[in-house]
Amino acid sequence: MADRNLVGAPVPSAPHWHPLWAVFRAVTAHPRKVLCLWAVLLAGCAALIPLLQKDSSPDAYIPPEHPAVLLRQQTDQMFGLYDPVVVLIDTKKPGGIFNPQTLNLVQWYTKQFASVENIDASRISSLFTVSGIQGKEDGLEVAPFVTDVPQTEAGLAALRDAVMDFPLHLGTLVSRDGSATVIAAPITDPKAGGRVYHALMALTSRAPIHGEDVHVAGEAVLGEYLGEYLDKDAARINPVVVLIIAGVLLASYRTWRGVFLPGLSAVFGVAVALGAMGGLRVPFTILTNVLPANVLALGVAYGIHILREYYEQTATPPGPRLRETVVNVMMTMRRPIIYATLTDMVGFLVLCVTTHLPPMKMMGFFAALGIAATLLSTLLAIPAALVLLRVRPSPAFHRELRDGQHWDRWAHMMSLLGNVVLRHPKAVIAVCVLVSAYGVYGAGHLEVNDDRAGHFHASEPIYQANDAINRLMDGTIGVDIVVDTGEPEGLFRPENLRRIEALQEHLKTIPHVSGSISIVDYLKQLNRAMNGGNPEAFVVPDSEELTAQYVLTYSFSGDAPLGQVADSEYRIANVHALCNTGLFTEIDKIKIEIDRYLATEFATPDLTVRVSGRLNVYYAWMQRLEFSHFLGALLALVTVWVMTTIGFRTWVAGFYCVIPVLATLLAVYAVMGLTGIWLGIGTSAFASIAVGITVNFAIHELDRILHLTRRQGMSLEDALRAMYASTGRAVLFNFLCVFLGITTLTLSQLPPLQWFGILLATALLVGFVTSIVLLPALLLVFRPRFLLPVCARKETAA
């Protein structure tokens, strides 16, 4: 056992007392206790992971106390509104639904809906349950359009005339050309959307279809369908991340400890992050789905650099005792490892400060927590394990000895790259400046946009169903305009009704607002019915008394649909409009135009008007997205510059670290602008994260260069050559781990996560290239004073 403790070439004498030196001494003195405590913490955190719960609903993206959310909840409760599950039957020809086969299909679905668990059977809407309004000698007849399928041409024609001549349901129950119709109902359990969707899809597989296209959709099932994607992504991506990272780690040092020590430290970080989320009941969303891959990919990088130093110090004939070697390794690497970790954490923590989206805040906080836990494991568990393990040199450091460096093919490759930079530093800078200028041009084409339906691929049935409803019906995104007259029965006043009618007419002029319904539409239909069905009588009643009479007569019919367009006192009206697009750029225009119209036409003291509905919530999602994104990037840059300035004790060194990061951001913005990738919910987090991650390469390189020039007195050129062959090699594998780990996000079934993975991987690639070529080139051309040895700087100053 004695020879096991004699390793490595002579190392520098013990440093002056430092808090971490004392920590490393204690850890290496009691390694088994440290590892036992580490294992207990790992097991405890892992035990909490099964408590994680998913939340893929649209309301998860905005704080529950946000005014838009509260207003929508109040509106839904007041008017009995809900997000339905919808079956759309499309015959693909005008008037096509009015045939016995299709009507039989509608009737079949109407009956089958009632048997599906978690569907409210009492509120099913279809041609066989929704009522029409007709006048009679003794009052009104309010009855379903059809109870049995007509078998004659005359019966079918009468049904077609009755439905198509009833405007209240055109665009919502039946398409305006009669080619499609829907069966809709609310879900009793919001968490059962996925089960309801699959039950309806199972019905479709055995439905009596005769050439019709049948789609199942609705906001009620969209969220739960998305939740299933999260489970599939986790099952697909996480194992691939582990395998890829393990492969890179094995290639890096060709030893199993080179795989397990960094890998288990990263696993510890993931367990802490997910365990904390489970224990605190923080829901798992689309955005937090990237957390495991991020923490794993970043976490192993810290161990890679420690093992590089460890293998270099143990690659030569026996010297000091193993414990002193391990302590010296940790002290040598403490600054770049700690500062790299802190900058990684900054990239995520900035999201907690700048974004207003709860899932993004949670992703930022718990990813930072996982990275901090990985650092703790790296600083404690890895040195404890290295002390206990028998020294086995890495084959990567035994191929050949050249200029005091142990080189393998990877080090040789990095050295060749370094020679190119050393010979042509000005050319390297010029190329980088040109690429950055092109990046500025591309960034000018960046578009802020999003679409919830775009969270699915166009080939997915749920996407096709949403598209069909937007194309054939009035749309899937609702906007509610709540008008408060301030007095009971204020809605009976003709001037108030005409103002609401004018609002609906204006809504027709707004692109993508396909239709709307309000109490005005019911009163116009009642007026027509009470006047023998005369089309010219489809107008607002001209007196309060007549309106009150119509409402009273309608209430005796036993049907009460006015509850969705007016409150029980007829003081507050709801104008419910539908939009056939989910694009934020269009939603933004719609919301702005509605606000403008209301501010102009409803600016009276006797009326209060508010905009509610799903569209208003979506608008609140995206309203500050662009501002928070660029604020986050700026805050991350400034924070990273301050941290590196403190770490290297000069603002100039911090500036050199940030330059490659700036070039990286410009390049990614150029890719987004030129390829049409939106800055949206799924992609907006990449900038601050990229800043924190990509600066790590520069930190490790600059720390090594400073060590060689200021402490060992090397010339800058020699220091760069040595850096490329040693730290440059470690940075390469650091990059490969993070890059390949993040790239696995492209395996996701969700396009937003795929784009996030593509953008972050692009940032890592550009960040690695700029740090490994641009940073050394800048140092060679400008030769900053902070690289000089202390004595040389004093002489220069004198």
C-alpha cells in the first residue's frame, strides 16, 4: 500500500493557508466519511424525484396572480365559459354535413361522448343538442335542430335551411359553408385531458366514417397531450445524454475513473435539482424539461479539468505522497473551476430576475441549484475518491513527451491549431470581425414570435386538428370583451346594445378575428323570430320594454344560453370572439386594435370595459419576452465581466473573457435571423445561459496562460503552445461533453426544445471556436500588461 501513495513529479510547495486548502486537507484525511455522506445525500435527493408532477397547461407560463389570469378566471366563472374538447367532422365539400351518413356520424359521436369518462355529459354541444329559436303564435319554440336523422331530401333540406339561417351557431357549431361541424363538451377533471383525448381517438378508430375527416382537438386536451411528450422526451433524451457523455469522457482519458468521477458528480447535481423540485412540489414543465441535460452536460466539465491536472501530475516518476498531490491538484484548479461554475450559475439565475414566466424562473433557479450541487460534489467527492483509488496513469498522457508536455493525438491536434493562430493572429482577428459584422446584419432580421400549436410537429394529429378548426371554423383562440353598464338591466337599453353591436362589427374588420357572439345576437334573433322570421327584423329591439319582454319570453323556454353572454342581472355583457391564429405577431395586433377601439368608443363614465380570454393571457405571456431576453443577456454579460474581473484582479482580463461571448451571441442571433428561427417561449432562455457557459472556455485558457507567464516566467508564445496542448485539450473535451449533451435536445418531439438545443449548441460551437482562436490572437496582438510577471510589470511601470 505504501507505493500507492508515492506519485507524480515534484509539485510546488504547499500554498499559504487558504480556506479551501484546509477543506481539501480535511476531505483527503477522511475520504470514506465524505463519500458516505455524499452517497446518503444522493440517495435522499433521488428518493424525492418520484414526487415530481407535470404541468403542461398554458396557464403554467404566467404567474397565477397575474391580472390577465385572474380576469380570465373571473370571466369564465361569471359566464360559465370553458375550454372544450372538440371533435371536428369535415366532409370537405360545402353543405356536405347535411346527408344521412354524416348526420348519423354526428349523432353517434354525440351519444358516445356521454360515455367517455371525465366528459360532462350534460353540456355536450352538437346539432343534436343545441337549440334553434323559432317564433310561434303563442310565443317561442326553442328546440334542438334535429333529434332524428332525416331520411328524405325534403327533411334534409329543411334542416340545412334551419341551421344555415341561424347565424348564432355559424362558425362555432357548423362551418359557414356547411362543410364541417363539431361535437364539443367540457372536461370535468383538468388533469384528465390526455386520457380523454386517447379515449376519443379510440372512438374515431371504430366510428362509422364514410369519407369524412375526423379531428380531435381543444385547449382542454392540448396541455395533457403536451405532458405526454414530456414523459417521452425524458425517456428518450436522458439515456442518450448519459451514453454520449460517458463516451466522450472515456475518450478523454481512457480510464473508467475518468468516466465515473465527473459523471457521478453531474448525476449528483441532477438528483439535487430534481429532488428539490419534487420535495417543494414545483411542477415540471416544457422549459424545465431541459434541466437534466443541461446540468449533466455542464457538470462533467468541472471534473474533466480536475482530472487533466491530476493525470498530468501523476504521469511522471514517483514523487510526493498521493494526498499532497490531490490537494495540490485541487488548489491549482480551484479558481477556474469555481469561477466557471459561478458563471454557469449566473446564466441560469439571470432568468429568475429578468423573466416574468414562472417555468423559466424555476428552470433557472433549479438548474443553478443543480450546478452548485455539482460543484460541491466536484470539490469534495472527487478528491476523496482520488485519494482512495490506486494511481493508474491515463494512456492519454503516455504517448510521447515533447517540450515537457505529455501529448496524445488530441493534444497534437490542438497544438497544430495553436501554431496556426500563433502564425496568423491578425488574420484570425480580421475573420472574426467580418463574421461578427455579418452577425449584426443577421440579427437585424430577428423576429419575436410564438405559436402554441407550433409546439407540435405539423405531422402530429393534434396539430392538424388545430389547423383544421382554425381553417374551417371561427378559430381556437378566444377573446372576451366584458362590458359593464353599471346598473341592473342596463343591457336592455338600446344605446348600450348598439354600442356592443358596433364593437362586433368592428371586430369583423380585424384580420384573423373570424366571428363573435353576444347578447345582441340573441336579441336580434329573438326579434326576427317574433316577427315571423323576417330577415329584415334581424336588428336590435328599439326599446327597453321590448328587450325585457323578449328576454322574459326566452327564459320561459327552459333554455338558458344567455348565461354565457350576460350575467343574471343583465348588467354585464360578454362579447366572445374567436381568432383563427395563435401567432403572437397577429395576437399582438388584435389586442392593440381592440384596446384602441375600446379606448375611443367606450370612453364614457357609464360603461366599464375589460379585455379577457385566452388571447389576453397569451398576449401577457409574450408582452415582455423580447425585453426580458435582451435584459437577461446584458445582465449576464455584465455579471460575468465583473466576476472575471474579480477573479483575475483586473478589468482588462475580464474584458478579454467577454469578447468571445459577444461574438458568440452575434453569431447565434445571425443564425436565428437568417434561418427564421423565432425568439419565442422555448428559445428566449438561450442567451443568458449561453453567456454563462461559453465564457468558461476563456476562463480556463486565460487562467492557464496567466499561470505559465506570471508564475513560471514563460514567454507568451511558449505559454500559448503549452496551453493548447494541455488546457486546450481539456477545453476540447469540455466542449464536446457540453455540446453533444445539449445537442440531444434535438431528439425532443417538441419543436421549441429542438430549437433551444440547436441555438445553445450553436452558441457552444461558436463560443469554443472564438475562445480557442480569437482570445489567443487578441493576446498576441495587443499583449496586455496583466500577462507579464510581477517583476516585469514593475520594471515597465518604472
